[in-house]
Amino acid sequence: MVCFECGKKYGVYDDVFRCECGGSLDIKYDYREIRKVILSQFRRAHPHHWKYWMFYPTLDPSGAVSLGEGGTPLIPFGENLFIKFEGTNPTGSFKDRGSSVEITRAVKTGSKKVVCATTGNMGASVSCYSARAGLKAVIFVPEDVPEQKLAQIKAYGARTVKVKGTYEDAAKRAENYWKKHGGTYLAGDYPFRGEGEKSVGFEIADQLNWDPPASLILPVGNGTLLYSVYKAFSELKECGLVRKIPKFFGIQAKGCNPVVRAFRTGEFRPVEKPKTIADAVRCGNPIDGKKALYAIKKTGGFAEDVTDREIIRAVKNLGRKGIYAEPGGAVAYAGFLKFRMEIPEPAVCVSTGTGLKHGVFA
């Protein structure tokens, strides 16, 4: 593991989730070894999350904690546009990909309990996969988490703790709990989760017969998903499975847009009081924001924001065409609608979660 900011190295089995400098960690691989296990039958196998095990730090797929995550549809949505709909995952969001890898690691490290902070989707996913693995889960949530998401977390038997304030306040409480209680694994937007979320990118390339789109449009909350998908395409290119990396476009809600502001000004500053209907991306101080910004700039894309009204319009537009997305799951499509003339096609929008998690639109 290598710090994205200062370059400090850690062992992949070290019990560390961030660098001592505060930077987020990235996991490096021996791609020469990966090339040896990617044979012709690899290309022919049906796309699913654990097909790409050789790109994960858990290494042994036989011991994976899995509920059949991944293999989500890539839906044609008009001329030169596809929607990658993550709402068909076991708990209804893309978070299951990261949870599968994270909870597999928790089991391998001998942890008995998992702690996590969440705005909803990650907590539901961590609770679900912890239950599957026989681990206890303690989930810290901001007090304004939607009741549908809170109910889902509780359904898996997790203990929930409401925290006054924002996601960042909940994250501090979760980290303090981890430090205090031995045998506890800290889940969240940390390196192992990001490695699992790479499979969104692997599957998009696979479903398009290893011919990447010109553009990928993703929502940005903590920034983990966007950077993970960028890393997936970088690794596929390194291993000779694709020839190019798409341009990446990061979309945020106007009421919580620190990555967009940094893209415009060059200065990264948290949003102290984020406010948006898209609770899934309401992260005022994104853990992997700098990583996401790097991927956007490296590929020649941009970061832009959309209003809550534009997000609601996108939810309804998707629904009229058969896709029921929660507000956070419609952010990327809202950005595509707003900035379509500036986004090269063919393009793929990632819709991150089902509308059943939010339930506010008719």
C-alpha cells in the first residue's frame, strides 16, 4: 500500500486505513504476475465481480464473502449512451462490490466486529455482508439518514448509532470506536473498498467487448468510485486487455461540490454544511477527492455540478425509461443531460443505487 499524497509505503497486511500524513492509500500490484493468469478463457467468462479476483488484494477467491454481487446490466439508453445500473446488486447499490472485498479481508484478519460510518448505502451493504460472514456490525449514521436506508441497515441485525452532524462527524465517531475496541475492522472508503469497486470498470470494459467508451460519467461523493473505475481501466491497459482509457467526468450536487470547486480553483476546501437531496453523495470532505480529481484531469475530463432540481428531473427521466434510481444514482445522468454537448460519445453513465432506497418521487 502506498500513500497517494506523500508516497509512504505500508505492507498490504498492515492494520492501517490512512497514511500517517492523512492521505488516502492506494494498493499496487505485480502486473507481470497478473498477465500470467489472464488467459483466453478469462475473456470468454461471463462478467461478474469475482471474475476479476487477480486485481484484488484478497487474492484467493475461494474464501470470498459473496452474495453474487456484480454482473449488473449495461443498458442502451438512446444513441451512443449506456447506463450501468448498480441497483440490481444484493443491497441495491454499487457498495456491495467494495463490501465483498472489505469483509473478506475482515474475516482473514480474524476480526469479530466491523464498524462503519455511512450516509446509508455503505452501512446497509457492510451490515449485509457482515451478517453473511457471521460478524457483528456497528454503524454510525448522521441523524438525517433516510428511514428506508436505516430500516435496511437494521434488518441485517446491525447496531446503529445516530450522530448529530454530518457524515464527517459520523466517520470520526466510527474511527474512534475502532481505535478503542480491539478485534474490530474499520470499513468505509478505504483502500480495500476501492479495490472492490474497480469491478464496475472491469465489467463496463468486458460488456463492451474490451472496447472502452469515449467517456465515463460518474457521481462523486467521497470520490472512491470514480478513482477506482479509473484505476480499473489503467490496470486493464497495463495488462493489454484494452488499448485506451476513457475520459472521466465527475458530477456533484451543487450543495456539496468540493471536488468541482477544486477543479475550478486548484484549491481543495471542504464544504462545511453540505445540503442536497442526493444524500448518497453528501460528503463535504471527501476522503478520495484528490484521487478523483487526479483521474479527471489525467484523462482530460472535467468536474461539474448539478442542482437538486436537475437531479430530480434526471430521476424522473430515468424512471420514464424503465430505470428507478435514487437521487444519488441519478447525479451522473443529470450531468450528462446538462453537459452533453461537451462530453464525447459513446458514453456510459453509472447509476449507483435503486430508488427503493429513497422513495420520495411519484
